[in-house]
Amino acid sequence: MLAFGVVGILVIILIYFVMRAQTLQREVALSRSGLKNQTQRATLAFNSLTQVCLKLQHIYTDNIETASSKGLISSAQYPILAFLMTHFAEIVLDCYQGGKNTEEALTRLLGPEQALTMEDIRRFMQEQPSQIRMAWAKNTPDGFISACEQMCNQAFGKPLKGS
């Protein structure tokens, strides 16, 4: 009689653990499904960000080329502006994807094969109006985007944000 009682309790415990394991398997399946959906959304968002950055890069590069051809920017400013605008998407995406700040992304791009140095860019930024310097000083992708937009506006004589 005692043996039947022990066997009964063990069977009840076994049933509990089997049901618990099935519940956990369902939760794992739901978590995987949710993770897959989140990954797909993140990939879509990153692809969209890439497309927007490439479009902005094209627009900013065209603006700088146009301003240069019209003589609106000096020959000293052109190499720095051209470098920043032609590498715009790479800098922004490096910041967002790699968790870097703007200076780290620029330092990576300004390797030994580049004629420009980070010091050249710093000197150039010190000569800019305060709105551009303040956006640049944030050292974030948002600040970099704002600074690039304002530099393009400045090249065409458009009013800067906040002025």
C-alpha cells in the first residue's frame, strides 16, 4: 500500500514536469518567433536607414560640387567638405552599426593613405559658425547629420538653423 502511494506521488510529479516542459517549449517557440520578427524589423529599418543615408550623401555631394563649381566655397574648404560628404553614409552607418561616435568613425576613415588628417577637420570646424560647431561638438550621428546639412546650406548662402 505504501509502495502504491509512493508510485502515485511519483507519477503525479512526472506528469507535472512533463506539462511544465511542454509549457516551456511553447514559450521558447513563441520567443523564437518574436525574435525572428524583431530581427526582420531591425534589418528592414537598417536597410531603410542605409538608403536614406546614401540618398542624403548623394544630395550633399551634389550640393558641394555645385557650390564649388559656382565658386561659393573656397579651394581650401572643398577637400574637407568633399571628404565629409562623400563619406557621409559610411560615417553615419559606422556610428549606428558599430556604436562609435563621429570622431571614431572619421578616424577610421582617415587612414594613412588619406591626405586629410583629423587635425585638418578640427581646424576647419573651428572656422565654422557656432550653429555648425555646436552640432559637430555633439560627436553623435545626429550632430554630424545636422552639421553636414548646415554646411551645405551655408555653402549656398541659406540661413543656418537657429539664426
